[in-house]
Amino acid sequence: MIAIYGGGRTRSLRVVWMAEEMGLDYEIRPVSLIETKSDPAFQAMNPAGFLPVLQDGDVTMIESVAMMEYLAVRYGPTPLVPPTDDPTWVRYKQFLHFGESSVAAVLNIAVGSKFAAPREHRDNWGAALAVDLAMNRSCVVANQLKATPFIAGDEFTAADISVAYPYLLAKFIGFQDRVDPVIQDYIGRLKARPAFERALARSNEKAA
Ligand SMILES: N[C@@H](CCC(=O)N[C@@H](CS)C(=O)NCC(=O)O)C(=O)O
């Protein structure tokens, strides 16, 4: 059985959503971000102590987008990944990584500042810059969505799961008013997918 450590608003949601879209059996092992840094069992899987972690037999993984790629290769083929000779593949691949590397990753500073920093350090220049960077880069997402209904083209793919994740945190982090309306509409459409609804419900059963 595939085990996904995380739950709640963590990036495990990407992996759970992917598993739901593919109809895979999996279990969520809820882990608190406070525990991961001091739990020897968790440290053995990811010495850096961040979430999510995926375990599947002998396989242990610590990168959410790579986990999605793993599921597609190990349990696919799936329409969530266009064939490499498909004209949408390059855009698919780029946005699959853009969602984490260019948007979600920079927002970690905003999340840490808002929820973990001492009160007097919460409104800091770096946290504001993190949101500014994410919003500036979001023009790439908005421009694509003005041309196609999904981020790689006419079909929903794993790249949509990757790109959607940071915008699902908009209200939580507090930048929802800055999200382009075309992205807000897109996120609304993605949230209505039955697989997303199931993924969110299971992720929230015992929030991390
Ligand atoms: N690139 C990693 C980022 C993982 C990440 O930043 N996870 C957050 C929770 S969603 C976390 O554990 N933050 C605390 C930390 O990095 O120590 C991925 O996509 O899995």
C-alpha cells in the first residue's frame, strides 16, 4: 500500500489528489510539522524533516512533484501525463515544475513568517518579497489560462495539480485578493473535481 505522510494543507495534497485522479489505493499518515524534526522514525525517511514523504515498498521519496511523476510511471499510463511526442508535453513538463520551483517554494518564507515567526518579526520585508515574487511569476500562469482551459492545454494534467497547490493556500497565507481573476476561476473549476474533493476530505481527516 502506498503511504503518504503529511495531511492537511501540506504538499501531500498534491500526491493524494494525483492518487485520487488515478484511482489508486493509498493511506495518509498524518504527521505534524512540529514532530518531524525530532521523530527518529521520520528522520530516517527524511533527515531534513519536511513533508510530504511517500513510501511504497522499498521506495521512499521526499519531493512532492517527483512523487506525482513516480505514481504516473509506476502505476500508469495515465491521461494526467501527455505522451512525450504530444505537442503539449513541453508545456506540461515546464508547468509541472513551475508550480513548485517558481511559485510554491518561494511562499514557504511567507508561511514561516506568518505562522512560526515571533510576533514582532511576522511583517518582514522578506515575507512580503516572497508573496510579491509569487504574484509576479503568476502572470505566466494567467497568460496560459487565457489561451487554454488547463495549464498544459485542453486537458487536465498533473501539471494542474502542481500549479494549483500554491493558489489553494492563498486565503491561508492572505494573498487571495492579489490572485488574477483568471487563476481564481481556474482554481474554482479544479476544486469542483470529484477527485480533488475526495483528496481534500481525506487530507483533512486528521490535519497535520
Ligand atoms: N520541494 C518540496 C518542499 C517541501 C516543503 O516545503 N514542505 C513543507 C510543508 S508543505 C515543509 O515541510 N516545511 C517545513 C520545512 O521545510 O522544514 C516538495 O515539493 O515536497
